[in-house]
Amino acid sequence: MIRYLAVRLIYFIPMLVLVSFFTFAMGYYGPGDPVRVLMKENWNDEETYQLLRKKYGFDRPFLVQYADYMAKAAQGDFGRSVLRAMPVRDLMIPALGVTAQLGLAALVCLSVVGVGLGVLAAMRQNTWIDHTIVTTVIVLQSIPVFVLAPILMMLLVLHLRLMPTPAGWDGIFSTKAILPVFLLTALSLLIVVRQTRESVIEARSSDYVRTARAKGLSERAILLRHVLKNAMTPVLTTIGLLSSWLLTGSLFIESIFSIPGFGSLYFGALKTRDYPVLIGTTLVVSLIVMLTNLVVDICYGLLDPRARVER
Amino acid sequence: MRPLHRTLPAVTLLVLASLLAASCGAPQTPPSAQAPQASQAPQTVRETVIVEQTVRETVVVEQQVVVTPTSAPAPQAVTDIPPRPDGTPAPPEKQVFRFDLPSDFWPDPISLGNWYGEWNVLTSAGLTTEGPDGQIQPELAERWESSADGRTWTFFLKQDAKFSDGSPITMDDVTFSLISFLDPRGISEGLYRAPFQDIEGYQAFIDGTATEISGIKAVDASTLTFTLTRPIVYFPKALGFWTARIVSKKNVTEGGQEWWRTPVTSGMYKVGTFEYGQRNYLELVPNEYYTLGPKPKLQKIIIERVTDPSTRLTRYLNNETDALYYPEPADVAAALRGGELKDDLLGNVIGGYFFFYFRHDRPPFDDPKVRQAFIMATDQDRLARTVLEGTLVKAPSLMPRGAECYPTSDNSVPFDPARARELLAESTYAGQMPLVRIQVSEVSGIPVVGRWTRVATAMADMWQENLGISVQLQTKEFEFEDSQDGAAQIFRSSRSPLVLDPGVMTLQFDNGKGIADQAKYVNPDVQQMLVAADGEQDATKRCEMYQQADKTLFEDGIVAGTWGISNWAFAKPYVRGISTANRWQFYLSMPQTYIAEP
């Protein structure tokens, strides 16, 4: 197991180098230019443009810039944002904290509500309960978040007067976090509910459940001791993979609610071609995705001994 | 009876649909969600828009655009919203004014990375400043005078001026601030340095051959001179710009790159609370040491970053803010039509403008007759009334509105499709018109089909209808992207006046500068006229020269269409004394603004 982990971790290095290289190359050769964006309507003042390119080091050859960036990034220095007057690291650390809180809250809700609804739908297969659950989550998933979010916000704030406008971030226990967490959960609910429902239905029709039932075990005991244990392996994998998405932030949700998380940081940098921020956030997102995949693999092995044997 | 399990999903859908519908309905519907009160039935126009998605790939998108005829009352050419009547001021503890900004902000008046930083006029003093009426006023400078040849300006500073920490504002602070602002390599990007490029020795300083700007001299502790390479009558106005402000040298040099986290201010307000990072939040409170102008009536100004426009609108409607800065054009259009927020609307046409310009070096627009033909075939008034829904007006001049010499009549080229066709027939491209491409970049930077894409589409339709020329539309994220492929000949752009003076035309249209550089426009006569006007002491003669230059610029076909920027904002009816000035939203009226008793 330790050897397996070590090999996986070593693989991270070339993967991060590849990701950073491609991100850097796309930024360097792609359309847009942070200095021109910074200059706004004076973008054609060539003298200022050249002075600013020199100031930010963008006048150097591609490989020199890339090598310099990576050397500094390895020491935790991701450069300085061109448009936000701060070191990228100082922008990323608090943003990661905010997004992690949001993501973890959504993950808990997703696990409790998604798994609960999935089990309920499976237990009441083809009844009105099943149909209602599945239909509701399909509808929630089908409405784009940039439509659903403002509508829910106006409904809850202006019509029902249930809360102040959820704009900004006052911590996960503030009322401002309710709607973003709900939307983050709702966006992934369909996947978890359907996965859970299918797994539970499959487990319930298996031979070992039939045997347990024949032995006279109650339905509750069968569900808890036999069905859930076996059905949860694929569900956990699904939730694990979703967690990398939740922990790296949602561009739309964070932007709509002005949440200073990783998603809005990335989105803002993308709009303005703020390369130091774009590359820094991309590297961190890549690392998070790789780490969560690793954790999922480990958990998978712990839950399913067959996976360990195969390794 | 139908089984419950069959009907429940439908019921669920119905409930969700009702919730969605309810959230869009009365009584709190934001203006953007309201249906226009059209007096005529909408017409459906089928049109083909060619959208070039990448440099090499062109896709044809067919779309239906519903053109709603103007509602009753029909949108007027935008007139200035009259000032609000006076009211009884609320007690000091209620003098709190709150608004949101759409992007990051920080208290640094001399850095131009600060996109929405105009509010820094509240916290920082300049040598001069501008009143809400656009007139230049003394601030840190008590008075100023020019030499007989108009090349040397001497400013006499007030002696009792202090920063918000009680320390005196010295000449050293003044020169440090100005040089920091003018040096793109320093702590400020120095992007708006154009009005100062005529200071003697500035070019040598930029080139690195001089360590100081020789034209800026502190004669003594209270006398500062600027020596210019040519006479410029409007120079004191340039020093009123919101980035040419005074910061504390000690604060900046000791505070490092993020000195603005604990700023010492020179303006009427000081920073009470400032958060930047997880939250971008600022509280301004009166600077008790400020003696350079009137004391503000508002006891607290609260600014927060809220990036999403619908969230900003929700906060405003929910009384969480008192003003809505930069509302969406659709919300303004709804208010102009008499919508829910009509009494909250503030606004006037300001000195800046949006425009489409021709590249004079690219066929067929290297022929002046083709440029004239395209301009005469464009009904700019109609575009303002219909596609722009009355939120902008056709600009009659390239001078900034509100500045002296601004014409009372229209200097632009009139709409005349018959003459346009004649000119086209007389041009060198008659019968052999190359492919014409118009490039649109929306303000936000993201390639969305926004209002400028709609305006460009309508312009293309007009040219098709009036000249029989089909024009390809291409959208790019940024205006400057064309410099990489050189395919388009017509572009959208905008300008806000760096100086509220007709002299700003020299900065924009002199050869090799500003818009002239973008359009590759060269006319030595215009250059000579503008430079001469800048130095002319006789106000009447000066205005005549600018007027002539203005007309020549239009006749030379530098712009395909120009619309004056309107300075729209919403403010609650209890906010009094507030007005949008010729520039910088409502900030210049802040000294007079107060909260009135209901």
C-alpha cells in the first residue's frame, strides 16, 4: 500500500508540470493580454504597454518566463496578480478556505440528502415517492444555475422576505451560505440519488439479500447490514469524484453570490487574462483533483477488499 | 381517479414552475424582468448574423430578434434628470450611505489597476478638483497662474493642509505623489498620463535618461511649477483628475506594496474599516483634519464588492443599499419607460462616448468617400431610440459634454442615405467593394451578445438596406485582439474624458495618439488646429478652433457612429443633494449629499 501511494504521489510531479506547461503556453500564445486589459481604453499607448510588460516580466521569452514561474511556484510563490494588487498566494489561500467550507457543507448535505433520497426511492421503487424524488432532482439539475440562483434569490429575499440578500461571505454558519450550499447540493443531487437508487435496487435483488430474507431477518436489518454496505461502494466513488468539483469551487455560484472563493477568483482571472492567477489556480485545482482521486482510490480499496487484491 | 403516483410528479413540476413564475412576478419585480409597456405589438424580424468565432472559422447563426416598438411614452433622447428637491436632513447617526461596486477596489488613488477607483476622489485631495458642475476648483492649491507664454504654470499650495493622521501635507508628499502617478514602472501603472506628457523632461524620465522630471519643480515649501513643452491652457484641469491625487509619502514608502491596507488620506473622508481578501468592504468616515473644501454631510459611506448585477439589484430593492452604481441598461430603460424605479433614477449624458471607428489604412476605408457613405447611411438617432432604448444619445460633438466650447448645434455628419449612395458610386471602390468586417467587443470582456453586438447588427442592416453592402460581424473578447490578425475594418470602442475640456481632443485625435492611432488617422491640419487651440488664451478664438477641428474630424470620417455615455445610477428617494456629474458617477456630488427625513 505504501509503495502504491508513493508511486501515485511521484506521478503527481510530471502531471503538474504538464498541466502548468499547457496552461502557461495557452496563456502565452492565446488571445488576450493582461497588460492590455489593465490599460483599458488606453490599450494602444504602445510606450506604456512596453514599460508595463517589462515591469511584469512579460517581455521575456516563453521558456524563461515558464522556468522562472515554476521555480518560484515550487517555493510557494505564484507571482503577483496583475489586476488585483496582491500576491497570488495571498489571494488563493483565503479563497481556498472559503470554497472548502462551502464544498464540505455541500458534500455533507449531498451525502445525507442524496443517499437518503436514493435509498428511499429504491425502497419505494415505482411508487409516487420514487417518481417524485427522481422528477424533482431532474428538474433541479435541468435548470441552469445562473437561472435558478437569481430566481431563488429574488423569491427568498424580495417575495418571502426570509433572508437578506446572500451576497458576500460571512462564514458557513451565516444565512448567506444557505442558498449557495443548497444550489451546490442541488446541482449534484441527481448523480448521487440515481447512483444510490440503482445500487440499492441491485443489492436488494441479489442472492445474499434473498438468503437473509429467507433467514427471517427484518427488512431494516437487511438494509443496514447487507444492502447499504454493498451498495455504498459505487456511491462513495461518485461522491468522492464530486468532491473534487465541490472543493475547487463553482464559477457561477460563487460569482452570483459574490463569494470570494476559488471559483470566482478563477473566473475573474479568466475574464481579465490575469495569467499569474490563472496558472496558480489551475495548478492548485489540478493538485486537488489528483489528491481527491487518490483518496477515493484508497477508500475504495478499504471498502472493497477485491480492489486491494487486484493492486 | 388517477393514481397519486402518476399525478404527483406533474404536481411537483407545477409547484416548481409556480415558484419560478412567482419569483418573476409583482410586486417586487426588478425592472429588468418587467415586460415593456409597449403601445404596439412586437414585430418579429428574422435576420442572419454572421459570427466569426475564431480568427479562421466563420459560422452563420440564424436568430430571431424580437424588436419591440418603443413603449409609451416613447424613449426620448436622454435628457439630464433634474436635481432632487431639498429635504430635512436626518440626524447625524442616520447619515449613512451604502452602495456596491462590481469589482475589487482598494484605497489607492494613484494606481490604475483599481478599475472602479473613482471613489478615491472622496479620500484624496488633488491640487485642483472638479465640482459637480464640471468647473475646476482649488483644493490643495490655493491659486495658480500661468506665464505669459502659457508654458509655465505656478501653483501656490495651502499651508495648513493635513493628512488624516494629523501630519502636514508637505511639498515632498506632493511631488512624490505626482511622480509616482506619472511613472508606469513605479507603484502606479500611470496609465492616464497622457495629459501630462507635455511636461518638460517627462519623455527623458520615461526613457530612463533622466532620474527626475525636469519640468516639475518645487520652488519653495508652498510653490510648485510645471514647465510644459507647449502652451496648454487647460493644464490645471488635468491636475483635478482622480488619479493625480496626493498620498502620504511616508505611508506609501513605509507601507510596502500593500500600503493601501492602512491608508492615510488627504481627502474629505478617511478610511474607517477596510477589508480586502475574503470580503471587499470599506467604511469611510469624515476626515476631521480636512480643511481643503466643505465638510461632508454623510457621516459614513459603506462600499462593498458585489460582482453579480442581479444580486446588486436585489440588494438595492431590498433596501440593503441606498444607491445602485452602474445599473444594467435594461433596468435603466425600464425606469425611463416609467417603471418601478423611475423616481430613483439619476443620470445625465457625460463627457465620454461610445463609438465605432474605421481603420483608415484598410480598404475600402482608405477612401474618404466610402467612410462618408457609411456614416451617412447610419441613422444614429434611430439606433439610440430603438436598440439602445433611449439610454444613450447620438453625440453631436467629439468634445466632452459639459466642457466649454461644447457646441449647441450638431457638428456630426447627418443621416442622408441618398447622398451616401452617390458617394459610394463616386468612390474608388464602386462596384468592387471588398469584404467589410465589423468587430465588436462588449464592455465586460466576455464575448456575449450584448448591446453593442445588437447595435453592430442593426448598423450592418442599415448598410445593407441603404448601400446594398453586406457586412460581416465578428465578436472578440477584447478590442485590441484585432491587432493580431488585422481582418476587421470597423471597431467599437469608448473613451471617457481625461480632462473635462475640449483640449482632450488633442489627446485623442492628434496624430499617433488615442483614437487617431487606433484608426490610423492622419490629418496634419487637424493636428495643427488642435495644438494651436490648446495654447490659445482668447476663449472665443479657442472655441472656434476646436469647433472647426470637431467638424473636420467628423467630415474626415473618423467615427462611424458616436453615442454620448450616460451616467446612470439609482438612488433611494430619501437621498438628497446627490447628482451624477459630468464624470465619475455621483462621487463629485458627495460633499452635498445627505439622507433626508422621510
